[in-house]
Amino acid sequence: MTDTTTTVALAAGIEVPQSFIAEHIEMYKAYHRAPELSSEEHRTAESIEARLTELGIEHFRSGGTGVVGLLTNGEGPTVGFRADTDGLPIAEATGLDYASTATGILPDGSEAPTMHGCGHDTHITTALAAAAYLTANRDAWHGTIVLLFQPGEETAWGAKAMVDDGLWDRAPRPEVVLAQHVMPAKAGTFSLRAGNMASLADSWRITVRGRQAHGSQPEMSLDPIVAAASMVLRLQTIVSRELAPITPAVVTVGTFHAGLKENIIPETAEFSVNVRTPDEDVRAHVLGSIRRIVAAEAAASGIDEPAIVEINRFPRLFNDAEHTARATAALQAGFGSESVIAAPLGMGSEDAGWLGDAIGVPVVFWSFGAFPAKAFADGSSPAGNHSPHFAPNAELAVVNGTGAALAVLLEYLGK
Ligand code: ZN
Ligand code: ZN
């Protein structure tokens, strides 16, 4: 139902007509139905460009499927605002009437169902909604907003691709880069912390090459399975025996593949390792230990040093203390003093930080809730990001995501 005479508060002092909410819920549902995989966000990018054009906002491409909008309103500060745009290879199981039935092509050429299972559709929609509000309320603010619609977050590819493509040669240098992420939390609550907001993450593929032989003739082989199995077990001692108990780190071996038949000792075994660390020092230690253990176990088995290939690397996501305090105050003013929760250090990862770090500009990243309070009744909690059941409430996501974006943007740009 659309009633243009009724207004809704997105946050304290930020009112929009009910029709604004209805329009953006429809936009959200359209993005939700049509997720595209990382670095394949072609139709998504075109749709964002079309909307920016409609709003009269100048824009350009950066990093292939990245879109940068330059929303200007006279003299004033310049602020960057990031929204990531990619979906995930997940078969959606929410049962929503706007659930995705789309598919995409994975890097290996295979087809996969796609879902906005991390809620990046809420980020696109709320960034466009904030842009629409600011376009319609030019007397409320001044300055420039660099709208950063970033592809490829889930593969740690997009922020770097945009920077490498000359993003900051074409867009004005902001005083801060802001970013937000939907989480399975109550609508009207926000979470952030100064310092590291997420973990650094590294993924490697390790190929152990031995010598193939008949299963009955181990003396003719150099068995890569036994060597790789020893590596996998020994890698478990990095966190448990080399790091202090209070240091948060993870070393996960997520894939292990070797052999085709039980009576053949294969030539190779391949496994991949995913590493989460809280800072650059721990990262350097853990990655160095992996190299040392892999090389030493190979030597113990009398085989060549295995090849290690980087799959991806997430940089730090570091919230600047001064700007975090400013964003916190803006969210508290917009949503109440109880609305902001101090975030623990998460072991997730995010490449948004690189959009600022690459040019020495501070970054603030916060998460926002978009679920009704009843979803948390009796100690239960809704399915989280990357679950096939992840289903933010469309209206709560639009209202709270847009409200948070505007509350913090206007803290910098408001008159
Ligand atoms: Zn994600
Ligand atoms: Zn995400």
C-alpha cells in the first residue's frame, strides 16, 4: 500500500514519505531475485548505473563491474560510502516469494544456483535509497559523496580491482570511507568497534607431488597422501602450540583431494588452507609456519617442496578510532543511546578497508540489524549470513540500513 501523505522516520530527524519505503522495498526484492556471482555483476552494475542516471548522479565504471557515483552539492567535505554488490553460489531455501531462482557460472565453468546470501542486496538498495534522499533534500547537506558500488567482495577481489583501475585518480579523495553490513541482529541495533573490525584472511592451495606406483608396491612410490596427511595434522599445532592462548587465529584445511582408485598410490595430493588472523604480525607468523611445516614434512617424506598458490587474501578492516567515535555518536543520535553495541573481533573478513587503506584514508565499518525482535524470542536467533535460510526483513532492512547510512553521512555533510 502506498500512501504519499504519511511520513516514516528512517532515523531521528530523517523523514521520508511512505511511498519512498514502498519503492525501495520493491527495489530490494528485485535485486534479491537476481543475484550475480563475484566479478560477474554485469546486470547489477547496469541497474545501478540506470538508477544513478535517473537520480542525476554522475557515474563511471571502476574494476569492471564496479560503479562509482559522484553525488555533489557545492563546497563541503568529501566522504566515501561503500556498498558491495555480489551474490554467492548458494541454493536459496528461504521460501520467500521473492527468493532467487537464478544461476551463475563459477570460475571453473560450472553452473551454480545464486543467492544474495550475505545481504549485499540490502547494501545496494540502502545506498541508492540514501542517494535518492540526499538528491531530494539538497538543502540539508553540502559536499561530495563518492558512492562506491563494489563488486567481488566475497572473493576479496573487488576493492583491489577498483583501486588498481585508478578509482582514486578519477574520484576525489575522501576524508573517510564508510561502509555497512547487514547482520542477523535486531532492527535498530548497530555494532562496531575501533581497531580491527574483522580478521585478515588468507587462502592457499598446496599441491604435494610424489611418485605414482601400484598400491602393492609402496617401495616404488613417494606417497603424497601420507605426506599431505602429516602436513594437515602438523598444521593444527600452529594455533595450539605456537600462539598465545589469547591470540585469536584459525587454520582450517577445507579441502583435501587425492587419488582415483584404492590400488594406485597417486602422484599428487592437493589441499587448501584458510587462515584467519587478527593483525599483520600474527598473519606473518602463521603463514611463515605453514611454509615451514609444509617444506619440512615434504623433506621428511623425501619429496620435493610442494607448490603453494595464493587463492585469495583479505586485507585488514581497521576502524579508525576518531571516526568510529563520530559514527557511533551519529548512530546513537539517530536511533537512541542503547542502539550501538560494541562489536567483538569477528573471525569473518572484508575487503572494504582497502578502499581507504590504499590511499591512507581512515575507514569506519559498522553492521546493522534487519530482523524483528520476535526472531530472537526465547534465546533463538535467525539464520546468519551465507546460510540458504538467511532472510533479512525487507522493510526493516530498507528503513534501518538507509537510516544508518544517512545518519552517519549527515554527521559529516549535514548543514
Ligand atoms: Zn559474505
Ligand atoms: Zn557480505
